[in-house]
Amino acid sequence: MIKGKEYNNQLKYNLTMHPSEELRGSKGSDLSGKKIILGVTGSIAAVECVKLVRELIREGAEVHCVVSDWGSRIIHPNSLEFASGNKVITELTGQVEHVSHCGNVPDKADLFLIAPATANTISKVAKGIDDTPVTTFATTCVGSDIPIMMVPAMHQTMYDHPIVMENLEELQEKLNVTVVGPEIEEGAAKVAEKEQIVDSVIRELNNDLEGKKITVITGRTIEPIDSMRVLTNKASGKSGLELAKRAYRRGADVELWYGDVKGEIPDWIPNRSFETLDDLLEMSSDVEGIVVVPAALSDFSPEKVKDEKIPSSDPFKLQLEPTPKFIDKIRKNVVFLVAYKAEDTRGKAVEKAEQMIKEGRADIVVANSLKDVELDENRVYITGENEWIEGSKRKIAERVMDLLKEEVR
């Protein structure tokens, strides 16, 4: 129980700290120390901005919002002030807010994110028109070399206007503006998902793996027994999803190959799917660059596959045969190979991992005991590190990416 002076200090802390601070960095530190200005314009998609602001803060960002007149008619500035913990700019005053945040000044913004970006705002920024707080901020950012990212949102007929399309192309080619989305659906160019926007922001500001081509192969394969039943395993594929996300966020040219996984595939990351090991082997000729293989691939497949469903009333014996080793097939064709190895015990996992390195079958092996695997947590041994790393799959994926940065020049 808190009493006396300690209670008063805690009460004072709770009263002076904005609620948004309780969220800062709760998911990670990818945007720690980064100042992001969010420009909100007059699209109905502006209603999603509170969630977007909070997600950026969860990654460590400091967020300030500037809203056009039409934007403030859709989402009230009080909502954005609550979300960000900072006063919202709805007009430019003698404080020259556009310069103090985005001019050539100390502590200037790291990124100007316009989300949602209407056809009107896109066209004005492309032509250097600044008659709203948002467009004036954009003009100032261009002059001070602050990156601009736009997330279009409008009706599809507006998006398909050839001049709007030209203006988007001009923004990308002449001003190096990054465009995220939109999603064409139900007759609308819908604003990109907040997860895609956050990933794109982090990719823009943390690109230490830029220029590296990384293929992540994850999920489990299935091997048919008959027309209905399959042989598979317990792997979730989540480690691979985290690896692909970390590679994408750090600027790599990443492609995700996936089998059966427990989790959503981020469709903004280029991807290809497979079901059986044979499917994957057929794809193997396309692999190049750095390859990371946390996939749980079949070690055995049925010797014979029945064309019809086997009656459940009949006795049935399943004869299995060993499958080819995928990493051995691709080993000579890749620049750098990270393999994963799971065994019943930690000791056996380390032994097998080190053996794979000695045999030259991989450059790095990430090993674990099957007893250490949980849905979102893990404990792994990485060859060359000589220690066990414990934590979230995101944390472990981050360490693997760190090693790729160090090892592959």
C-alpha cells in the first residue's frame, strides 16, 4: 500500500503524465527518438487516425498532428490531442508552426506523414500550392529535405483521374515522396491498413538492410495421404512472419515464401505460397541472395498417395519415405543461408546445429528445444553467439537481422 509522500508523488506523476506516455514503446523501439508530423486531410478515412497515432507511439515515436479545415470536420482535434498527447495544429499562427517543426531548425521532424491524403491535397502538394496548414507543412518539408509519405484515400473514380495519377507519379519522381497504398476495394481507393503504414514509416526511417535481398521461407508443409487427409506438424510459422517483418522494416528487398501458417500474411510484403515440399522444391530455382529458412519442412512423405478417401472402417498402414533436404538443394545457389534446427533437448539442438556448421550446410543455424517453443515466445541458440537468447519471436528475429547486417557485406 502506497502512503504519505510516496503516494503524493505517485499522484502528481499520474496527473502530469499524459495517458499516451503509458503506451510509448510498449511494442518496441523502432521509432524511439523519431519525431513524426501527421497531416490529416478531409477524407472519411481520417476517423482511423487516432488508432494510427497510438500505433506509432507504441513503436516509440513522438507524434504531432496538423489538420486541414476539412479534416477537422471529420475528426475533432481533441481526439488527436488525446491520441498524441500534443496540441493539434489547425491553423498557422505567429508561432510559425510549419517552420518550428519542419524548417531548418534543431529538433526538426524526421518524417511528414499525410494520412489520409485526398486527391485535392495530393494535387496541391505536387504543384507547390500551400493554402492549408497541411500543404504548407508539405512545402516546408520539401525545402528542408524532410521525407514525405502519403497515404491516399478517396473514391476510386477520383483516384482514376489521369491528372491525379500524374500528380502522384510526379510526387514520387521529382520530390521522392513515398506513397503507401491505396487498397482498391468496393469502388474506393481505401486507406492502407495502419499496420502497413507503420511498417512503411519504420522502413523509411530505419533502412540499415537496404540493398540486401532476403528470402524468408516459413510455415509448415503438408503431405497428402489420400484425397482428404494430410501429414503435417505442429509448427506455427510465426518466427518466419516476424523475420519477414523485421527485414521489411529495416529496408531489405524481402520476399516471403510461406506454407501453412498461424497468422496473417502482410500483403504489402511480396510473397509466394506453397503447400507440399515438392511445391517448394519446384520454386527452389528462383531462390537467391540471403535465405532464412525457419520453415518446418516434411522429413517424411507417404510412399503412396491414395486418389480417394480411405474408408475409416478399414485397417490401414501408412508407409513413409524420407524426403530430400531443401537447404542442401539450395545451398550452392545462395549468398548466405540461415537454417533453423529443432530437437527434443537443448543439448541435442546445439550439437546438431554445430554439426551443420562444420559440414558447411549453413552459415548460421538457429536451434531450439521443442520444449522451449511457445506461440509468441521462444528460447534459441544461435551458432557463433555461444549463448541462449530468450524472449519474443520479434526480439529473436531482430537479432537474426542484426547478424545478417554484420555478416553479409
